[in-house]
Amino acid sequence: MGRNKYSEKEIKEIGKLLHLKNSANRAKQKEIRHTLRTEFEFNISDFNEPGKAFGDNELNEAIKRGAIRILDEATIEAMKEKRARDKAKDEKEKQQQAIEAGEQTDWQQAMKEWTEWKKGKDGEK
């Protein structure tokens, strides 16, 4: 699930992309959907009726029915920053769990050990 809160500026850009998507060929539609997901965390499937096209008109309907909320720029930026911090924290925890379970090597620790070994080796010469 993506976001459901956007700034006015983001909604305008999303609307333009949806308009382009509905008039584009299949490859371009795929590219536009990817842009919507990655740059705006906007998943069409979160707001549309299955089997129906989703364009700028459907976007406006989703806003009217309250499925999508428009907030001010500062609030959206604060949300994005918090989301990025949470994502980084979750990724770090996931990596630590994988290291503890022996599923992954702690490459940072391995690099540190290699650097120390290399310093010792160079000092012997």
C-alpha cells in the first residue's frame, strides 16, 4: 500500500501522468505506473475499481470521496522524512537479524577487520 496523502503540487503531477498513461502505448503505461509507484508512492490499485481504467477523472473522484487527502507541502515533506527514517531503521533491523541468523555477512565489520589486517600487514614490511 502506498500513500494516500499528497500535496496539491503532487496531485497535479500525478494527474498529468495519469492523463498521459491513458493515451500511451503499453510500454509507456508501464513506465508511467513505475514512476507513480517509485516517485509518489502512488499505487493505482489502492484507489480504483478492479478492471476499470484509472485516469485523472478517477483521481479527482478519489479526492472527492476522501480516499486521497491533500495536505500542505510542509506536512507532506515531514511525512516523507519520517517515512524515510522508519524505512532506514527497519532495513537496519532486518539486516541485523539476518546477520544474527547467519543468513548474511556483516560486510561493514568484515571491511573494518580487513582494513585493520591490511594496516598490520603493511606495518610488517
